[in-house]
Amino acid sequence: MRKIYIIITLALFSVCSLKAQDYSTILTAGDTPQANMLNPGYMPNTSFVGVPLFGNLALKVTNSFSLNDVVKNKKILLSNIPDDSHINVGFNLDVINFGVKFKEKNLITFSTSAKANGDIMYPTGIFNFIQDNSINKTDSYDVNFRSAAVAWGEVALGYTRVIDDNWSVGGKIKHLVGIVGGNSNKTNLQMEKTAIDTYTIKGDVNILLGGYDAISGDIATDDIMNNRGWAFDLGVYYKSNDNRWSAGLSVQDIGYIKWNSGSQIISSNPSKSYTFSGFEDLETVLDGGDLTSAMDDMVDSMMTVLELDTINVRFKKMVPTTIHIGGKYDIDPKGRHTVSGNFLAKISNGSLYDYSTTVGYTYSSKSKNFRFMGSLINRKYDPISLGLGILGESKGFQFYMMSESSLMGIANLANMRNFGFRLGMNILIGKDKYKSKG
């Protein structure tokens, strides 16, 4: 039974992933400490303490296609799934986050958080195989998918410095602890139906795993501190003399994790092929026999024939990097109506795997204690999403809540490709001199 986890691992790599939360919606909210997380060159107006566990909590799901794309007239049409289809699931949790301003021009920040990031390509060849598998049909299907997923904890120390009335710069150094990660260097399989109830599989598999034992199916929590690395962020921020418009550029997570514990490579012999013609003792299985034992024997046989094996290795892997360019402009001098634009790009394994472009509008009350945000977001796998949010402040306490969903999915959930929410609570320390602007 233990070896079957290898097959489960291969399957999981084809259907799920984790993705670090981006800040497309938070950027429209005006002054929040979380803006410094995206751009360490941004100087918040006050010192702050994020409420533990609720300073920045976020969940997000993005898929390349909607339910209506594959269900027509109550029939599931798996062949409608595009070849280059992906799914992303993301989660972000800040455990501790605070920043201390001193001498007006300096800010030191400290945070501990759990993050995850990744990108998975659907193995559409498997879907075509399932959809077209009529009893008398023989055909072959290519199953190629890419995957890069990593979850880690980090401790970050940052510094932001105001250079003059217009410019500020900042950076962060992060110590990373890898929880679990994986990367499919190569996953090229071919499934073929050669005769009635006879199936052949062959191909080239090469998958790196970190912090996870493919044999036992366990995450290596006992030795998790052995998977360590470093990363840093850099940012620069500009604001006009009248504070009506500003712009920034930042790069996040330039670094790596060195996987020493629970790190393995799964590989196969591309010249070998495995043929399955049914269980040898099918009648016994159908009569209530040991299905687990029969499956175990089949997996053992397939692993032997394909020479599918796991080898303990140590490896170093870069964490996904985020690049951000953005700015905002106050339409009126009092700053009650603000428009913004932002672009984020995510790079993994040296290639661009995700991006988003956001245009937003923020309405602020006269006292600046209440703000309403709206945004339109274009993502790589979702043409138009709508973001909405509110932010409130009272006596040094700040609360914000934001959501994002596919524009077409608002009226019909079956058209949903993208959904996410983010909420946070901050304690603001010191006087916000910019509120007098209103």
C-alpha cells in the first residue's frame, strides 16, 4: 500500500497547487501597512501592529475555465478544457506583523508569516482519454503537465527610508523555512488503448519533491527546520510635492530554499512501457476480495516495469518572484476620489507564469475614516474580475475587507473562474498627519 503514494503524488501534481496571494485589491485601499509588504519602499503614515493571525488573512482560487465551459446540456465535455489550462489555490497568513517609525524618515518592520505559491497545468490528455474511451475505440493520448508548488514559513526584517520630500526606498531580508514543495522537471506520458480493455502507458517522468515522502505519503515535519533559505525584497516609491499622485516599483522574494529533509526525485525509464489488461483475479475482487491488495500488486508491477523509482537527493530551488509597478492619483485636491493602476508579474523557474493588471477607484469620506474600493482586474486565466472592498478606521484601529470574483460569475456562479477574499486588522500608532488633507 505504501508505494501507491507515489501514484497519488503524481495525480496530485496534476490537479492542485498553492499560490501566494497577490495584492491587486489591497493596492486600491489607500494607506495600509500591507502596502509596505508589496513595496518596502512605501512609507506608511504611522507605526502599526497587525492583529495577530488577522493582520492579513487571504484565500484565493483561480481556474482557467468555468463549470459552464465543460458542462453543456447536462453533459460533461472534458474535451472542451483548453490544452494550456491551469489551476491555482492560494493562502496567506500573517502571524506577527509590526512596524516602528522613528525620526519621521525611518521605518523598521518585522513579520512572521506562512505563504504558498505555485502553478499547475491540467493534464488534459487524461481528460481526453476518459471522454473518448468508447469500448471499441483504440487511440493514444499525450499527457504533459508542468507543476511548481511550494509552501513555506518566513521571518522578515525590513527597513524603509525617506530620502527627500519625494522619494523613499526600502528592503527586506527574509529567512525561509520550506514546509513542502515540488517541481516537475519533466512529465511527458503517453496513454494508449491498444485493444478492448487493454491499456498501455509509457513516458518520461522527473519530479523533485521537498519535505514530502512519496513512499509513505508523509510531510517531513520532524526535520522541517533542515529546509532553509534566504530571500530579499527591494522597492522604491515616489510621491509628488502636493501628495496627489505617487508611483512605485518593487521586486519581492528574490531567493531560494535548500531542501535537505524529505527531498526526493521521482523518475522513470522512458524506454519502458506498462500494459494493463485487468486484475489477474478479478472474480475474487468482485466477490468481496482484497481490492487494496490487488491495487498494490498492480502498482508494484507498474513501478517495476517502468522502473519508476524514488531517490533521496538534496537540491536548491528558487522561490517564485513577484515584480510590481503601480501608481495612484487623487482626482480632487482633498484626496476623496482616487484612481489607481497596478501591474504584477510572477516568475517561476525563469519564466512568466502569471500576471494581473488592475485599475481601481477609491472613495474616501471627509474624515478619511471610511473608504470604499472598486477595481477591475485582468488576469492571465481570467479576462475580467471585479474587486470590491471597504476600509474603516476609528481611534487607531483599522479594519479592511476585500473580495474578488469573475465578473461573469457574479450573475451565474457556473461562470466563475476566480474568487478570493482578504481581510485584515491593524492598530495604528501615532498621528496620521495626512488626514488633515481632507
